Amino acid sequence: MGAAQDRLVDGLYGLGWAGVKKLPEPAAVALGRRIADIAWRRRGKGVLRLESNLARVVPDAGPERLRELSQAGMRSYMRYWMESFRLPAMDPARFGTDVSIQDDHLLKEAVASGRGVIAALPHLANWDLAGAWVTGHLGIPFTTVAERLKPESLYDRFVAYREGLGMEVLPHSGGAAFGTLARRLRAGGLICLVADRDLSASGVEVEFFGATARMPAGPALLAQQTGAALLPVTLYYGDTPKLHGRIHPEVEVPATGTRTEKTAAMTQAVADAFAQGIADHPEDWHMLQRLWLDDLEERSA
């Protein structure tokens, strides 16, 4: 991406943050839906990849059903963006009324125990709004990791946006993030990691919807190293304006096995929890990239 294109991309996102949050909420919802439908009708690479991924999640879906799911998926994806653009201007009181998380006592009890907590999420619905619910409604600060985006100015916008919601944000690149996360956990803190796509190419292979994918080893390794509770979390929109979700039971460290074996078993357990949430609400899974190993091998061939 050249410097001119970098400036264009950053400017467009800046316009979104500045403009969308000033729109009346119904207008923002309608705008997001319109943009999603335009993108869906164009059948670009992202839409086609989304349909290909959804075909694995819903293997008995025919072409018409897949098109319906991908349209709903693009609308969900744009809902995420419209909500995210508006989050900094949202009344914090709404975090308690607009978000409903099942079994949230598992998170509260784990945090209260002082062990440290790792919340692992897939790209479902709006993880930023869920984070705002944690900081703004529960009053629990947490640390997260953000992928370094291009241009750098766009990454800086995302960091400032999330820090404005009460999150501590670490860059994904470099080895320093793991050590900082471990220190936060040993101090009894909460960290939240989006963990259904490996960005390091050194993750753990898991069985995911009948094929092999690679997911980050970090959540399992941190739990083993620090004694923190590892809690998978899945989110969905459903048919209401609310964001819904579920805190899944703790993924415990196996009693026996090598570190590698324990990491593999724990990461598979996290993947299984993700698969349950994604299968229940496939239209809310915002995975517009290649994920499964055979898809990645096909691209590199």
C-alpha cells in the first residue's frame, strides 16, 4: 500500500469516526445496512471468502442459503463498524442495558478470585462493545492486543479508540506483549484476546468444523504459565438491538502431559467453544479471510 493510499484509508476511517457518531442512531443503522448490501451485491473477495467459510460452518446449506447467510453476515459486519464508530459517544449507562451476557458470574467470580483471567473470543458480533461492557458496566479494566494495521496512523486511531473505552492496548508484533500479559495476569488482572485466527503462523493446529485450522497458542500458554483462568466467550446479535453473549466454563490445564500436549488440548477446547457459538449464529462470524490450512495452502500453491 503506497503512501497516498495509506492517507486515503486513514482519512476514510477518520471520517467514519467523526461522522457516523454524529448521526441519529436509526440513520447510522440504515447507513450500515445499505453499505453492507452494496458490498454484498458486488461479490468481492471478502464476500466470496465469507461464503466459503460459512459453507464449512453450515455444510448442508445450498447456494441460496449461503447467499442469504453471507448477506446477513455482511450486515452484521457493518453493524459492528457502525456501533464501533458510535461507541465513544455512547452513554456508558447503555453498556448495561444494551449488552446481555449469559453466565457472567463465571467472569466476575474468576476476577474476584485474584488468579487472573484470560477471556478468549472469536470474531463474533461486536467484541469492542463487549469490552466496553466489561470496563464501563462491570468496572473491570483489562488489557488486550491489537494487530498492527497499515497505515500506522490507522493503528494509532484504533489504539486511541480502545484506550478511550478503558482498555490497555498492546501491539501484536514483537515478543514483549506476552511478557506484559503474563505480568498483568500474575497481578490478578483480566486480559481479553481475539483468538480464532493465528497471526503468527506458529499457532496450534485444531479440528474446526471438520477440517484443520491454526489458532493462537497464547491463551493456553498464559494460563499454564500464570495459573490464570481461561474462559472462552462467544457473542451474537440475535433479533434484538442488544448484543448477547455467553461466558463458557473454564478451560482447565490438563493434569498430565507435556507442555505442548497441554497447550494442544486446551486450544482445542477453546476452538470447540468457539465452534459452538459460531454454529449457533454463523451470520455473526466476521471471518472474511482464509482460516483453514487447506485454504491457506491453496493460496500459496
